[in-house]
Amino acid sequence: MLSRVFCKEDCGIRGRKPKVLLRLFILLLSFVLIFPRFSASSLESQTQEEAPRIVAHTLSLKETVYIMYAVKFPSSFDGGGIIVFEGTPPAEYGHGMGGTVISENLGYTTLDGEKCYVFAYSGLSSKEMSVDVYAVPYVISGGEYIYGSADKYSIIQYANAKMSGESEHLLRTLLDYGAAAQEYFGFNTQRLANADYVKVSVQNALLPDGMAYGMYLVGESLPPPLPKDGEVFGGWFADPEYKEPIRSLSKESTVAYARWHTVLANADFAQSIEHPTASFLSGGVLFNAESLANLSKTEDPEGKPYVEYTNGAGTSIRVSRTHTGKSLSDMTDTDVFSYSVSLMACDGLDVLTSSEIAIESNKTAGGDTKWCKLNLATIEDGGRVKTYSDYDLGVISTDAVFNLNVAVDFSDGSLTYYGDGGETVSRETFTPPKASGAKSAKAWQALVQKYPLYIAFDGGEGICIFGASILCGNIFSS
């Protein structure tokens, strides 16, 4: 049994350690025999019976700190173990990806009626108590490796979970020792072992390391999660209703809910333009090159693609929804939409002026086909940008990209303009275009068909467009 294995290992090292370390070990021994329950689902490609599972872990202290893993294997297998990765998770968990393969177990224990084999990882030194350790269990079956779900653990995670009662003094001393080692060796000093940490579990997202939980310093910000296709991250919140944003973590920040915004249309200009005067569809954006207008795709010094318009009389862009068969009126889950356009003046050319950025409809309240639009912003002489109510937002220049960030709320007929830092610049009310025949902003929303954003340029010489997008919800408020 496991207790016998631990007794044999522990007794064999007594008398060979510094006294302080030995005292720490003897005190910690009382906690070693208790494995906290840890649930982990198996890989989607394998059933729970086929894939191994790390069901618990704890700590032991010898010449160095040990992490002990209890692993449940399937009833029939030809060997197995765990692979451990320190600090940074691999691109893919498995053999050949680096890490430490541990195939020799220390015996077994019984957890919730299940026989679990115990493996020890001894690769951590005293300065590495705040380092995350990633482990994946594996079995050999029919000559093939079968992997379970990855697990993340650390000494600070164990210590913070057990920081109460008789163990508190020991664990604080242990963490102080680890922090002193970090400072002495100049290792990872921005994340000292004895700092204040909180374990945060995330919902509706995965953290950058692919895990759903992690240990973070109190006062720091939670990092953005792994991206989702077709969605833009809208911030971390303390509640599932997204009423309480988490700007910095506290001891109470144990759960964080990720808010996402659906991208309805986005132009990232990654595709090539085959002909400089041809219309083309890219990323849900339709470009019309008319009159003497010329357009070309290029990249800035940082490699970010953009489209350059020159001699732009009559040039227009329509952010199209025809490829999805939906319009804004179909998006019944929200009345709020975010519009974002990034513009910059072309070197040596005057900014295209007498221009407008608008929401467009091709129908009226009576069902007739009639073109009508609601201006979100206008570009005037000198590249000055003004809001719906003529509020001055700034000037488009060659110095930096100008970002037009505006949230439209059709429920109350409001336009909210935001700066690059998320600050509110102006909040205004709008009335539906007279040509639409709509009596309210909500009725106008139902008429917005096919082309919810229209950018028209008429006059001037050139402008660079780095992006144009529409998203569900207000992405700027978080």
C-alpha cells in the first residue's frame, strides 16, 4: 500500500538532511498521506475507461520538493506513467515533446474505491515553488500510447489550499524559504512564492496555457483567454450576467466569466486584390472601385495588412452580410452592436474628405426598396472626423491609425463613441433616417438589411484602411 511505500522512502533518508529541512519534512508528512480529490475528464477521442486520469495530487519533501500524482489506469494496460513539463506547456502533450517521462510508480493507494498508482516528480528546486507544472498521464495499450487529460499544479497551489490550522505556520515558512531562494538566485522574482495568490477558475474560456484554472497574484489582471473563431473577447467578469468587470484580481476573484462578442463582419485584408479596379469580396467586406479610384493592398512596417485608396472620387466599401443570409434584425439576442473602423492618411496625399461612415438599409418601413442611411461619422476637410451630432473626434493623419469606435444601441436610439483606451468620448441620441419611414430606432434596426455598414469616399486624394468590423454587443465598454 501507499503508506508503506512512503514509510520506506522517508525512513531511508533520515539523518542525511539539514535539520531545518528535516523538521519541515516531518511536519509535512502528516499531509502527504491525504490526496485532495481532483476530477479530470479524458481526451475526447478516448472513453474514460480507455484513458488514464490524474485524480489527485499532493506534496512530499525530501532533498527537494516532490509532487505526488495519483493516477487511475484502465483495468487492462501494458504499462504507463506520466509526462511532466515545467513552466511552459508543450504545443501537444505526448512523447517526443520534451518533458520528463516517469514510468516507475511508488505503489498504489485507493481513492473513492478506485485503485490509483502513485508517481513522484522531484524536478523542482526550492526556487521553483511558484512554477506551474503540467503533467499528462499515459498508458500503453496494444503497443500504442493513450493519453489522458493534462493537469496543472504547483507548490503555491498546494500551499494556498492548505493555508489554515496547524499547517499554516509550516507552509508560510516553506513559502518564505522558496521566496528567499528566488531572490538569492534572481529567479522569477516577479512571482515570489510567499506573495498573495488567488486560484481563479474560468468559465466559457480557456486560459493562455489551455487550462481552466490558474494561480494569479492578487492585484494583477487576468490575461486574455485563448481566442475563439468568429468571436472577440469582451473582458472578464465576476458574474455570468456580465455586470461586474474584473479589472484586477482580489482574494474574492475565484471565478471569472469570459464575455465574447460575435463578429458579424470583419475585414482584415489578408487576401490579395487580383485587379486594382475590380470589386471583390474579402472577409465579409465588399469593395467597389469606381470612377478614377485605385486601390491596392500593402503592409505596414509591422506586417499588418491594409488597403490604400488613392484618387478616390466615388470609392465605397460595404460591409456585407449576404454570405450569411442574416441581417442585424435577425440578431434578436442583443440590440447593441459595435462598429470599428481604423483609418490613416496616406503619405504625401490629402485625406479623402466629404466622406461618411454609415449604417445602411435598402428597404423602407412599408417594405419598398429604398436606399437610406444613418451616419455614424463624417470625414471633413483636413481629415477631421465628427460624430453624428457634429462632435469633434480628432483628425486622421499619417502619424498614427485613427480608430473610430462606436456602439449603437437600437433599443434606446443611442450612439456611444469610445477612445482607444475604452473611455467614453461622446454619447448621443439619433433619429432614424426619414427616408426609411421608421418611427423608432428599434423599427430602424429591423430595416437594416444586407449591408449594415457603408463607407463612402468622395474627394481628396488618399486614405489607408486597416480594418472595418461589426460585432454583437458593446466590445468597448469592458
